[in-house]
Amino acid sequence: MSTTPRYKSYQRIEQLPQLVGEKVTLNGWVANKTGKGKLLFIVLRDGTGICQCVVFKPNSEEIFETAKSLTLESSVQITGTVRSDERSPGGFDIDVEELRVFQLAKDYPITPKDHGVDFLMTNRHLWLRSTRQHAIMRIRASVVKAIRDFFDGNGFTLVDSPILTPAACEGTSTLFETKYFDLGSAYLSQSGQLYAEASAMAQGRVYTFGPTFRAERSKTRRHLTEFWMVEPEMAFFDLNDDMDLAEEFVEYIVQYVLKTRQQELKALDRDITKLEKVRRPFHRMSYTEAVEWLNNNNVKLDKKQPDGSTIQIDFPWGEDFGAPQEEAIMEQFEKPCIIHRYPSEVKAFYMKRDPDNPKVAMAMDMLAPEGAGEIIGGSQREDNIELLEERIKEHDLPMESFEWYLDLRRYGSVPHSGFGLGLERTVKWISGAEHIREVAPFPRMLYRIAP
């Protein structure tokens, strides 16, 4: 009985640069097929790349006829000798010596013609095979690896937060609710942060990384109802430490993708010169400075009137920024900008107020350039139990649900900070995707929960 692992019975296209002149076996799917006289050209994809496989009729009429019958997305095994050829898709040819058909696909629905977005989303399980979607998913995988490598290599401990929670973290209006046996209602987590704070009091520096859910009735190109978020939480960090870490983190992610996904970025026609500029230090401005900039540059706010009409007004201090304001601010920058010290009234209950100006919270958002918008939101957390209790009451939240959270301030409270980075928004920015639906394998949006 052979002891060779089954996965070594074939090679993958990404290995071909080291196998020129050798006989190999590839497994994959037919991405394209063309013919010219006694020659057939099969473009094979296997998930790691594409390779042109050449069938010459005089070598074997049987193989040639089998190759002629192949259809788009048929699954095959091809054995042959590797040749280097810069003119070929992927840079290599295989002279086909053996051809085995696993399954002959019939009437593959996604063809080279243009398809509408609704059709492609309904066939998302197949659309993932396209060159563009394949490249985006591989960039997503590299972003995930960069996230884990950064924190694992910088003294952080991964501690998972629960997905089912008994209370809101970011506000009760955006909760997905479900019945939890005889204990009443439970909610899909809006954030792993509160539990990460508890973990940080045990481990010092932690991060949680997993799916989060927001029941927002939003249809913008930046919003999903289910998305992945990484949330580091650090004991003894103040807001400045928090912002410094966020800059270092984002720089690392972008440079890692540039290093490892050149081929995919090229497939997407991404202008990498813009990503190459993402180096520290990033830009920073306070919320108050940002409001002044908006008004000095005549960036107005649309305000709805009682009669339903809309007028434009100067941007008022105290209003939260929307996409138009964020994009206007970022037009002047080629790398991210952190806006900090937002009005307390528009931020979450757990954010610490500035001791020098209680009207503002020690909060920060990182905005990415090229219209990407907010990719990070964070803050220094309120570590004073009396003030935190006041915030919970002001936000009309059930005090009993937060007793465990208040315990963190009763027993060894320390200054601490953290932030959350949205995976999909970050991938959208780095890949240059137009809509966030392209960067999640199976996106969940306001009007879509299938496939």
C-alpha cells in the first residue's frame, strides 16, 4: 500500500514555475476553450492560477475528440509536459498527453456576455469562479492572514467573544433578535468589544475576530448586515496609543497584500501606486477641525424640512459625519486620516469623555482614501464606574444586563482602549472593488439572504 499522501498525486498550477520540462498532472476546470485546425487550446483553472493546455490531434485523435467535447466549467484531469511560454495565459503551456473528464458541465449559466447584478448575485455560488471574484477572495484571505500575523506577532492573545449576547452593545435599534429557550430573548452580536474588555483585564492585550451583525436598513455600497470585524483591546492604552496602533496595523495589512498579491491586484487593474503611499504617519485631525474644514470648503449638509423638502446648511458642530462629508474630507489625502474627539452625544455609551472637554468623547475613526470611507472605529473606554453607570442610564439600557461589565470597573479598573476594523470595508478599499457585495463570499444585505 502506497504511503504517498493523496494530495501529492497531482500538482497545482502555482507550482509550474518550478516544474518546467517535467511531466505533471493537473486537476481543474475549463475556463475557456479555442481551436485552430489540428490544435485545441484549453485554459485550465484550479484555484491557484490558470494554464493553457495544448492538444495536438496527430498525437491522439481520441484525446482530441474528448477535448472537443469539453464545455465551460467541465472538470478534468490533464497530464502533460510543462513548457514556459510568455504568450500563454499564466505564462506556461502543458502539452496534453492524457485527458480524463470528471464531469461534463451542461449549459453553464454565466457566459462571457454581460449579466446584470441581480443575476450574478443569484448565481453567487458560481460567480465566485470568475477571474475578478477569485482575485478578490484571495486578497481577502491575505488581509485575514495579515490581521492574525500582526496581532499574534505583537504580544496579543486571541480570545473569542460570543456571537449570541443578552444585550445591545451599539444601540438597540440595530439588533437581530432570537428566542433563547426559556431565558427570553438573545441577540446576534453587534461587536465583540465588551467581552474583549473583560479578556484584556485578564490577558493585557487581546483581539477578537469573527462575524458581527447589524440590522441596519441601509442599502449603500459600504453596508452588509453580516460582516467580519477584528477588535483589539488593550489594557493601559490611552487614545493616543490606540491611534498609533491603528496606524501601524493598517500599514502592515496594506504592505502585506502588496507583497503577496501582486498577481491578483494586476488582475483587478488596481493602481498599486496609491497603496504604496499607505505608510505612517497617517493624517490626523480633530472632529472640530474637520467641521471647520467642511465649512471653509463649502461642504454642505442636506437637512430635511417639516414639509418634506430639503435645504443645504453649513455643517453643524455635533452632527455625525455621513459618507458625503467623509469622502469630501478624504479628497485631500492619499493615505488614511484619523478623526478624533467626536461629540459625546453621537458616540456609544462606553466611550470615555475627554477630561478637558466633556462635550467630546475620546473616540477616533480612521477614514481610508479613494472613497473607501470609515474602516476603523475606536475609543478609549470609560474606566470610571460612576460615569459609566450614568452613560448606561442616559442610553436607556438595562443596568442588570451590564453588571458583569461594571465589575471590570469595580475590580482593578485601568485605562484601556480598543478599536474595530471592518474586514469587508478594508478588502473593498485595498482591492478597489466598487461595491461591498463583491468582497464577501456570500454577502448578506437588506434584500438578500440567498444563496
